[in-house]
Amino acid sequence: MITELSRSMPIYRQANQKFISQLSEEEYALYELKYIKKLSNQEIGEILGIKPNTAAVRCRRLIDKFKKDFLFVLSLLVFR
């Protein structure tokens, strides 16, 4: 099982990189602040000049977009 997962990891990385490369500037900023720098919605709101609730909603939408697009890109990479 670990061997199977190890072999498939490059595909997941490719799909993740493809998804990230297609983010808008605003989406990438949000991605970086929330998931790389691990900032709170309050901190993100202060940096981007938006309300914390708006930051939370945008993060949720980014996750939803990631799920949808990631699976699509992954399927293209697996079945190419």
C-alpha cells in the first residue's frame, strides 16, 4: 500500500501545482495567507482589507474550487 501511494504522489503534486498555477492573483494571495502562512481569518481580513467573515467565505470557496478542479486535473493526469 505504501508503495502504491509513493508511486502516485508525483501525480498528486502535479495536479496540485496545476491547480495553484491557475489561481487568480487574489486567490493565490488568499491561498498563501491561509494555507502557507497559516493566518487567521482576522489577520487575512486586516491584510486584504476585508471583513474576517468575508475572508472565511472566500477560503471556503477556494477549498470548494480546489476539490472540484483538483479532481478534474488529477483525472486528466491519470488517464492521459
